[in-house]
Amino acid sequence: MTLHTGQFAPATFAVSQVRCEKDHVRSRDCAYQVAWNINPHMRVGAVAWRRACSQHRAFLRTLREAGAGFFELPFVHGAYDSVFAKDNAVLVSQEGELRALLATMRHGQRRGEQSARARWLSARGFDVIEPGRVHIEGGDVAMLPQGRGALLGWGQRSTPRAAGVLEAFLDAPVTPLELCDPYLYHLDTALTVLSDGTALVCPEAFTPESLRTLSRTEGIQQVVPVAREDALAFGLNLVEVGNTVIVGARVPRVEALLRGLGRRAVSVKLDQFHLAGGSAACLVARVHTLPPVSAQRSREEREQEEPTSLSA
């Protein structure tokens, strides 16, 4: 089935299945599991399969109840981390066109997912763009409100040069932020930007210069610090759907922050995915709606439009 932007709910996500379709003989390689160690959270062999399936179903049900739409990506045989759909590509919809910036994974264990993801997205109507020889992963991208561009985390997985690739893809400014905590290895484990421009941030995850840069970034209205303990519990790996924010664990201080910001915080237990280093945000790839090209004037152009002064 080819996708059309008219089919999309206001918040639409790509999600991955957690096991292969029944088109070949089942084997151990057919299902999500932790089979290697490429981040400090991973515990090889620790996943309880039935519990993971139940948690994933509950998460999708919560997404649907919040008003989100989603379409499924097939599980990639033998690529156990393919359940973390956000990492594979940055997805956008603009003026009726669908585009995907395919990620270039740093670790070889994840690169095998990408050819299958590219084929699926292309068959469903996405114009798939491959960035070439630069590391960029979807978990390192945070979009800013109202098409103001994006943030890019670099240092653990993505590289600073990826900012230029992402900027060209979005035709909007991209602000690179250096990550420095190996346990908060993707940007979406250390920071989330809500639709009103509020950034919830674990300060210890960033260099001091990056924190200063973040506070000056256009589109960021306020920066709210969150304790490292809560970030390590995946309290910042959130999914926002309208007024609802879905958290993949009980993190009381983060939930209280969200309620104070006027949001409805809903927790869904995703501890079986924490064992692989991911949570709610990692399990979905939002299709970001970009403003029309004609509306995307650069900040420099706007700044040049100064009012005409009248002399006496």
C-alpha cells in the first residue's frame, strides 16, 4: 500500500513489528531480543519475550487512545534493534510529498536494517535520501516547533558533519549539541522538546557550551533541567500526542513537571525495551509535518526586513 499524506492523523508514527511475519520458518532470529552490547544499558539475553510483546501492544494501544495514527514496518530478520523505528530514518511530510532521510548507523550490528527499511519506505511513497559517508541516527534528532529546524546530538553515534546533511534535508537551521555521557548516548535519552518550545534537559549529558547554545536556539522557549537519575530511567524518552505525553516508565518527578506544564502524563511500562537501551520515543518515528516551502524564509532574510525609518 502506498501512503498518502491525506491518510495521516495529526500525529502519525512509523512503528516496527516485534517479530517476523509468518512467511518463513521461525527461528531465534525472528524476534526482538538483546543479542549484543552496543550501549551501556544492554543486557544480553535479558528480554522476556512474552512480556515485551505485551508491553509493545499496550504502548500501541495508548498511542491510539491518545489520538495518534501509525503504520507498521516489518521486523528485520536478525536485526533485533529494528524495533527501535526512530533510529532508521527522519520522516517528513511537506506539501503532499513524503521524504525520508535514511540513517547511517555507527555500529555494524544495526546497518543491516537499513536496506530493508529503505525498500519499505520507498514502496510506500517516501522519497528516500541516503546521506552518504556521515553518521546520523534518528535518535539524535529533535525537531523544533513550527518548522524552525532541529537539534542534532553528536559525539556518541552521530557526527557533527551530519548537521549539514540534516539542514539540507529540512531546508531549515540545525543546531548541533555535543553529548558527553555514554549512558545518555542518543539525544532523545537526554532531551525532549515539547510542541510549545519547552526543552526538558539532563544538563550532565551535554558540554557546557552546548547547554549555552541550546538556551539561545530559536524555537526554544525555556529550558527545564531534569535529574540524571530520571534521564537514566528513560524519563526523557517521551512521545507527545496532542496534550498527552507518554512515558515508558514511572518517573514521578518528570510526570509532575509535565502536569505543571499543562500536559496529561501517561506512563506505560516498557522495561523490556530499556534492557536494549530504548523506550517510548525510540519505538516510533514521527512523520514531521513541515511548513510549505514558500513559508520557509530563512532567519537571515527576516532580519534584513527592517522597518523604514522616517526622518524629521
